[in-house]
Amino acid sequence: TGGMAGALDRTDQARMRRSGVLPLSVEEGMALFDVAIGADEPVLIPVKFDLTALAAQAGAGQLASMLQGLVRRPRRTATAGGPVSAISLSDRLAGLPEEEQTEMLLDLVRDEVAVVLGHTDAENIVPGQAFSEIGFDSLTAVELRNRLMRVAGIPLPATLIFDYPSPVAITEHLRAELIPDAASGTVQPADVDEAGLRKALASVPLERLQELGVLQQLLRLVAAAPGAADSGATSPASSETGQSAAHLIADMDVAGLIERAMGNTTN
């Protein structure tokens, strides 16, 4: 908890343990440093590995390539009935009703978020809460994306939590990717004119916008809209200082929020 690791919180330490890296005592660190500077090798990494954790990663096909030589890969034995292919997540979802598909994916996302943040219980993960509000940084964002790619079996963008800034938003994205038919009823931009879009968005409750991670994006648009400074709109910087969404929108209803977000600042 001191020295170079003094700034690491519990989440950082948990991530290191999952990666198979163990902490070094001061004595171990200094001894390895002495060995490193006295060696002829140009690039050395003094590190203590948890070989059991690395072996588990190798068994799951998750071990980094540069560490492959540190542990033995588990032998694959054929079963009596021949190789058995795992049922993909998309196959498991395909036979479920839409509501159960969403519930299953949301549970999966919340489980992975809990692991990344070092929580023992996924119940602590609020589905509609923005990742920026629950302690995610660039490293945890990458880890979550990688973990979800492995369990979902599909490629995901490096900007995943920024494109889909809440567990609910990621859930809906995964469902659309894993079950293409789920997105078939999605309204395309060309199908809605500006007036129709205003009306449609204004009909969505604020709570639902917040669940989907859309509210914060709209608030940023409001702050950036022409005349926002004169109208007393709150800047993105102030929203990041911990003010609640309810305080940011004050007395503005959804219709007013949409009007300002879309550039209508006459009222």
C-alpha cells in the first residue's frame, strides 16, 4: 500500500491479482532491482507472478502471448462422444422471450462490471447509472470491454463504455449485435423528421433517458447549444463535479430539454 503502489485503490489491486501479478515487498523489490541493473539483458521486468492464476488464464484461453512460456497449457482430452462445441451466447438467447433476453444480458453485464470494480455482489451495480459515476477509468474500461468480448464472442469497440455509457445501454447494444432480428424494428434516422423526433423524445420519461445513458449526452448538448451560457445552462465540467441530473435540468421538462439540445434556444 506504499511506495509506487501507494496510489492504487482496491479496484486497481484486484485487477492486478486477476491478471496474475502479485505485490512485491520492499526487500523483494530492491533485490530484484539490484539483479536487473547488474544483468547484461537490456530489457527486464522485475515481477512476481501467481502461476496458478496464469494457469487458469491459459486454461480459459486468456493468457497473454508473452506469458505463454511460464505455465503449461492444459491437455485437451477427447470425450467418448467426440468434441462437444459450447453453446454460444447468441444461441442461448435465441430461444428466450425478449424480456428474458434483456434480463439475461443485463445480469451478464452487471456481473462483469462487478468483477472489474472489485465488488462481491452485482446487486450493487445500478443498471442505469453511468460508468463515469461508478469509478470507471481507462484501464477498467478496457478490462470490461475485453471480458465482455470473451463471454459474448463478438468484437466490441475500444470506446465501448463511452459509446454505451451505462450497463443498460451496453445490454441493448449486445442484444442488437447477438440477435440481429432484435434491431429490425429500430427506427432509422431517415424515417423520422425533426418534428417527429422532438415529439418522440419528449414522450420518453426522464428516468428512462437516464437508464439508457442518454440524459447525460443530452445535457452536454444543452450546454453546448448556442445561447446556453446566457440561459444559465450548466457546463459539462460542472456536471462532472458531482451535481445530480435532477439539479442540472432544474425545472426544464423533457420537451424543453429536447428543444435546447436540438438548437432551439428561443424559449
